[in-house]
Amino acid sequence: MPKIPVFSKKQIAVARRTNMYEYLQARGETFEKVSSKFMQHTLHDSLRANVKTGVVNWYSQGLNSYNNAINFVMTFTKNRMNRSSQSC
């Protein structure tokens, strides 16, 4: 049976290049300024965002959002869900 694509290749390419800094802020994530170019997440000190490019690096996870926003947000969301379930 042939696979039916849900999204076009172009749509996936655009999604991969999402400005993760703006996306995380829109979700309510908070950052603090560490330099003129970088912001650091207030709960994850190894998560830093470049305000000019929107690329986010999560150094402790070995993950960055450059052309990888889909995987980045899936990992970030999974981590947040695991932390909240552990605190219950």
C-alpha cells in the first residue's frame, strides 16, 4: 500500500526552519539576557537562543534547532512532560 503524505516536502522544510526562540516565547517559556546576542532559558541553563537567528541550542541534550525545529520541539516537549509527571 503506498504511503500517503500528510504534509508536502515544502511544508516540512518550512517547519524545520521555524524560529524556535519566538516559538518557545509564544508558548510561555521565559528567557534572560546573557549577552547582546544570546538569551538563556530561565529553567534550563544549558538552553540558549540566538536572538538574531532564532536558533536555539540545548547543550546538555546535544540538540540545536538549526534546520531541525521539528525534532527540537518534540524533544523539548517530551522533556517538559517527563519533568512534570515526576513532580506529581
